[in-house]
Amino acid sequence: METGNFQRSGTANRWAVLALLTFGVLISFVDRTSISATLADSAFIRHFALTDVDRGWVNAAFFWTYGVFQLPMGWVADRYGVKWPYATSFALWCLATASMGAVTALTSLIVIRLLVGMTEAIVIPASYRWIRNNFDESQNGLAVGILTMGNKFGPAIGAPVGAWFIVNYSWKMMFIATGLVGLLWLVPWLLLVRNDLPSRVELTLANRSARTVTLGSILSSPVVWGGLATNFSYGYFMFYCMSWMPSYLVEQRGLSIARSGLFTFFSFIGIGIVAAISGWAADRIIARGCDPIVVRKAFVIAGFVGGCTVSFGAYASTLNMALLWNVLSLSLLGLATANNLVLSRLTLIPKAAIGLVTGVQQLATSVAGGLAASLSGWLLQVSGSYDLPMMVILAFLLAGALATAVLYRSEWAPKVTDAHDALGQA
């Protein structure tokens, strides 16, 4: 009966669930990046007696557990569906975020950040698993583009909202409010999303298929390594902006915390809009008969090259030019966003391996986030300027463009056996 109702609801239901997944990603990014506003707040820095290196470690703590748990969470999404694993993890990370408003020691703060990273690790593997099961190639770019608007609008909204709470209330109230308000998302999720927990027969079939999707077979694919390189390069720039942009704008460009939140908002709104439009544009070109791999590769390379304009901002002589290049470089990176994710996690990846491959690639993204947060803090401390951390971004973006051009080839995609084939061979 439940399956029949789901089928009758048709297209409208799947787009509604996609919207919920997008809001789920948005909330997760608000909760993970709200810390960046506090790290630009002098009262917060004095409260925990933070050095620049300490700030880097606080920023990075989230990414270590977020990365480590990508693989097991990808496995959970492949085996046990999306609805209940996602709902459980969501509730836990919201409560953990709220509890950061009560901590008094640096060690406690870092431990809770580790917990938030662990529980948020379900978000991306589960979301891509759901998209692969409900959309086809001609719609993947738009679907992924919409989903990625969540992880761009999250920091865009989180930065000014966090700054507003800090200015008008306190950093403690900011954590409590953002954590508890997010719990409201669970109501439509539990009411709208069908229970996709596999039956015993479906789970047996999935386990048979899983025996043909080993970590070794995935890591032997150059496409997977291409995805690791591109997701690392992309993630390094994006997470630098999430973790250090407010501090850069306050400390090196002289903006107030409130104004830094506003320009962070524009940067992430820009990349989110460009990501959705470029994903849709690639879909339309592909629908006209063009090779999907060639089309999406062109968008990805253009995005990495466009992001390289961040180097102009580092050495801009005026505040207005620095702000222009900050917003423009991150926005142009949006050309790569959806199309890279579709290539590295959907188009070139067999359906049975989506969760595991996404987990592997999210590990690279998480390592990039941890490295961007901690390495940038160290480079800032030894150089006394944000120019050197921004130059490191340039090198990674060029590496991402090269990996896209060389490694994304259909003949190098992972080879696995479909679940029905595996059942027939058993």
C-alpha cells in the first residue's frame, strides 16, 4: 500500500523529498560552519584563550570524524535506506550543536565538534543514494545542482545569522538557537518520506551485490581517483571560505563581523545559484544528444579555472576589488559543483556502488576541509598574512582541473556486477 501511494504521488513527491534533502544539507552546513563566525569574535577568542593555531584546530575537528565516518555511513545508506538513518543522525547533530552553547573548556568544544562531524557524515552518501534511485541522467545535473544549493546557502545564511546573534546576544545563544531550530525539519521528513528500510529479501539481494562492490575494486578505478582529486581540490577552496573567510575579512580587510557575514553570504549565494544553473544547462545540452561526459567535464574545468581568480583578490590594492574577487572566484567555482558531483558519483559509477564511492570521495572532501582549516591557521601564524593561504588554494584548483581532463574517462569507470546478476550467479 505504501509503495502504491508513493507511485501515485509521482513526480511531485520526489521533488518535494529533494527539497527536504536540500534543506537538510543547508541545516547541516549552518551547524558545521556557525563556528567560523565565533572564531572572528574577540570575546569568544578571549574566553578560550585561542591562538591562530588553536582556531585552526577548532575548525578542523569537525572534518576528522566527518571524514572517517563517510565510509560506514555510505555502507549504511546502501544497506538500510535513507529515511531512518538520516533522521536519527539529524537529531543527534542538532542537539550536539545546541550543546556547544554550554561548554566552558576548549577540550569540550573540540569533542562536541568531533561528535557533530560523526553524525553529519550520513548527509551526502544518503542524499546521492536517493537521487540515483529517483532521477535519470537527463535530470541528474539539476537534481544535484538543487541539492548543492543547500551546502552553499547553508554557509551563506549561517554567516550573517551567526554574526547577528553574536552582535545582538552572544555566541552561546547562537549555538543554542541554530541547533534547536533545526530540529523542526524532522517533522516534514518523518511525515513525507516513505520508509525505505529494505525487506529481508531486498537486504539479501543487496548483500549479494555488495560482494561484487569491494573497496579494492573501487580504488583500482582511475575515475574514482579522479573524483578524489577533484573533490579534494574543490573542497579545499570551499572549506577555506567557510572556516576562514569571516576572519580574513575582519582581520585583514577591516570589516566588522556583521559586514563580513554579509559578504560571506553573497559569496555562497553566488556559488549556489551558479551551481544550479550550470547543472541545468549541462542537462539541456546533454538532452540534445551531446556526450554527457564531455559536456560535464567542460563545465568542471571551467569552474576550476574560474576559481583561480581568488589569487587576484589576495593581492587586490583596494577593499572593493578584494571583495569583488572574493565573491566572483567562489561563484565561478559553481560551474564545477553539480557537474563534478554528477560525473564522480553518478554518471561514471555503477548504481550498486553509489553509497560506497560517495563515502570514499567524501573522505577526500573531509580531509580537504580539515587541511584547509588547520594548514591555513598555521600558514597565517607563520606568515602573518592571509595571502599565503590563498595562494595554496590556487595550486589545488589547477590540480583539480588537470585531474578532470585526464582521469574522467568511461573506460576507466569501476566495474561491478548488478544485484540481479549477482543473484543469478549465486
